[in-house]
Amino acid sequence: MNLYHSLHSTCSQKVRLCLEEKGLPWTGHHLNLRKFDHLQPEFLILNPLGMVPVLIDQGKILTESRIINEYLDEKYPSIPLMPSDPFLRAQVRLWSQYVESGPSEAVKMPSFAKNIQPELKKMNQKEALEHIKKIPNIQIRDRWLLAATKGISQKDLLPSLKILEDMVLRMNNALSHQKWLCGDQLTLADIDIAPFVQRLVRIDLFHLLELHPPVLDWFNRIKSRKAYKTAMPEAGSEGFIPSI
Ligand SMILES: N[C@@H](CCC(=O)N[C@@H](CS)C(=O)NCC(=O)O)C(=O)O
């Protein structure tokens, strides 16, 4: 399997975690989003939306991290990450859908403010804008544009902060009476949300975890897994590229 990904992209981390938990061999093709590798014509052939991750399995191209993870679990069932009970399976899907519709976008504005904006400032602005205007998705293009020109303000960050606080509260409710988000076993629900919890640390919102001990305990447990250590290199490690 070939994974087109970025080291610190949360959506890429979701898929790397899934591959590692399932013990599946994969070859990585790293894209540096800050150098706009994802806008190169050869990558746009794989995903015309210009977004990582993209998985190629036996010549078949898959996009969308949540869909990729479900695909991997169905295609390679020997280490299952979905419960067998249909109700619990539905719960996992609800979590994964929630992650995609809320936290997945919410982490982007604070991540851009912290990591991308300072890098863009160092670049030649004309050159940066040339790249940015090629971004296919309007919402993403506008975020890059804001970071490259006016700059991201505290007010721009508020909606994200609300969504991320809500994420921790939802997790706290679930984890107050069970070990993992959907019962006693680690599932795709835990995997799909883990990169967004990790990102709280990087965007200076770690206190949200400290305020909610069941979530902090969950985070410490998932972080100590072998798969996590391989899939989620810590900031400062060799090859570290600030997140997007
Ligand atoms: N819904 C997609 C979102 C993918 C996504 O947002 N990828 C980001 C990195 S985390 C990206 O490639 N961004 C490109 C950009 O900002 O220009 C998924 O879950 O795979």
C-alpha cells in the first residue's frame, strides 16, 4: 500500500494510526504542504481536491481519511477496529462522522495561526500568493489567504475553540463510564479522534485535557501504544515539519 501523506497533517495521522494498529505494511510518500507539494499536477491527478491523505491499494485510489480507515478495516479484518455488535458499530461511525464534521476543520485555524502564518511571513508574498490561488477548495484557499495577508485574529479563532472544547466534553462523557470511546476495546472512533486531541497540545490547549481526567487518562493510554509512537512522531523529532 502507498500512502501520500504529510507528517503532521491530522488526517494523515488518522490513517497512519489505523495502518499501524492493524500491523499493515505501507510505503509513505511525504508531501510538504508548506512547500505546496500537494498542488503539484502529479498529486492533483490522485486527488483533484489537493488534499492529503491518499491511499493507493492494489492500484485503487482512495481519499478521505474516515473512508480510508473503514476500507482498511473491512479489507484487512485480521486485527479488527470495529466492534462486532451492530449498535456499537453505529456508535463508532457516529464518532467518526462527528470528528470529520467538527474537530477536523476546527483545528485548522489555530494550527495555521501557530505554524503556517509565521512560515508564510518568511516567504516572498507574491510567490506564496501564486501557489495559494491554485488551491482548488475555496474554504482552504481563503484560510491560506487570510494567513498570508491580513493575518489570523483572536476573533477568527473563537469558533474553533468552542468546537474543540465541546470535543473534550463529549469525550469526557463517554470516557467517564468506559475505557475507550465505544466500549472496552480500542476502535476506529479512538483512532479517528486521537490526532485532534494530540493537536490540542500543539496549539496550547492542553489545559482542556487537564480539566477532564478521564480524557487525559485516555490520551496517556493511547499515546503509550506502539502504533501511536510510530504514526505520530513528536514535535522536535528528526524530520519534524510543523503541522497544518
Ligand atoms: N476530509 C478530508 C480532509 C483532508 C484534509 O483536510 N487534509 C489537509 C491536511 S490535514 C490538507 O491536505 N490540506 C491542504 C491545504 O491546506 O492546502 C479527510 O479527512 O481526508
